[in-house]
Amino acid sequence: MSFQEVSQEQEGQRLDNFLLSRLKGVPKSRIYRIIRKGEVRVNKKREKPEYKLKTGDIVRIPPVRVAAPKEQIPPSAALQELLSESVLYQDEHILVLNKPAGLAVHAGTGVKTGLIEALRHMYPELAGLELVHRLDKGTSGCLLLAKNSKSLKLLSAQFKSGQTKKIYHALVQGKWSPQQTEIDAPLLRQQEKNGERFVVVSPEGKSARTLFSVLEGFHHATLVEASPLTGRTHQIRVHASFANCPIIGDEKYSEDSARQAFARQGIKRLCLHAASLTFVHPETGQSMTLTAPPQRQFDAALKVLRQAGD
């Protein structure tokens, strides 16, 4: 058993990431298990994996058999070039990327290199580089990272309190009704047998609200703008499915037959794009809005749908 005090530089780091950095070689699933079972304590209390550490916190870490560390596989030159080209804005405090679709933000089961690992390899001088929020693997668009613990703490607080504004563009199946401007449906997160997360609308879930508006209609699809007012896992994807207009290419919340039909048209990605993000800069206090242009596959999907309606 060991006890570690959180330093000022570590303040704002998630508990799971703190443990991952100290228990090298321990699978992520094992990390979550010891947190869930209460083997890990913060100031003698149980905490969730997403708990943000504070300076002076005492973390109890149980003895865990650590596998021999695997050699880190550096990101390919192509991935490094792609990420360099994806930078929308950066200064000494923050980094904003237009995250590529299909790239996981973290390494994990079956994923040897995630976005954050690749960036840490590219910028070894940025010891405090951390994700402020996350996007699903299939989602593209605005992703905000902090370069130091102070920025991470201030930005994380904005996300938690709902001060940020996020606008997504989504291509959904069918015709979205212009009168359907808001979905207020509580979401309950469940665990599948393979460890993947799955979310359902349930009265037992947490409150979740998303604003929707129609941007463009097609023969069998609609381009919508979605603004989540809460930050639940898979929120836009589940709310779209709840409205009987699942997001095109969604492997979790759409029917196989519909997904295969769009795939035959060449539309194979999850058609969800984080188009813009508004937040207050952690150092200057100024409001910033960053916009991410749609990526090639999303533009190609729009072109296919427009041509199908001609």
C-alpha cells in the first residue's frame, strides 16, 4: 500500500489518469476495477475515475502486480503530420485541434496509440498536456487540451458548470421535423459484456437536454445542428436515435440495415462533427469561439446526399 500527495502541478488531473501514469503496465480495465471496488481512496474516501485531484489530496494506491512495461510505439509520421495540420489554435496555455474522425482520444484495448499519446510524443516538453474533454472515436471536430494544470483546472470547471457552448453538425437518417427543437430525455449509462459503454433513455438516468435545428434536408436524411445543454456520454447520438433519426454511420444506435445502405453509397463514418466550441480563455479571461471546418469524409457524405436528391 502506498500513499501519494497530489502536487500543485498535478492539480486538476483525473484520478484514472493519475493512476495510469503511476501504475505503468496495468491495464486500464484493472485501474477502473480497483477504483470501483474502493481499493483506491482519496483522503480516505471513495471517488469516481473522473474525480479531479486537488493540491494536497492524499491518494491511497493498493499494491497491484505490474506487468513488464511494453515499449511505447511512436505515432507514425503520417499521424504526426495529420495532427500538425489539424491544429486550429494554440498558445502557451491551450491547444485546440480539429480531431480526425476514427482516432481515439486515448489508447486502450485494441488501440495502441491515441491522440493524447501521439501529442505527448510530438511535444515532449509539454509535461502537463491533458484533455479538457473528450470526443468519441468516430466524431471529428473541436477538441480542447490544456498545457498546464492551472489551465486544466479552470477549463474543466467551465465544462462542469455548463459555461461552455458546443455546437455539432450531424447527418441523421430520415426527415427531422423542424418542430423538434429540443429533446429532454434522461440518459442511463450501462456496461456491455465487452466493456463498451452503451447509453439508454431511462427515467432512472441523469437529466440530459439537447437543442436541435434543421440546416438542410435531403431525400432520406437531414443535416441538423445539435447543441448539448448537458454533457452526458453519447448524448447527441442517443437523443437523435430517440427521435427516430439516428446519426448516419452510428454503429451503436442505428440499425445495421440502414447503416449498410448508406455504406453502399460510400458513407461509412459516424456523421457527427463538433463544429464549434466557445469557452473563456483560462489566462486572459476573454471569450473565444473556435470553429472546425468539416473534414473530407463529412463533405463527401453531404455531396452524395445532395446528388441523390437531384
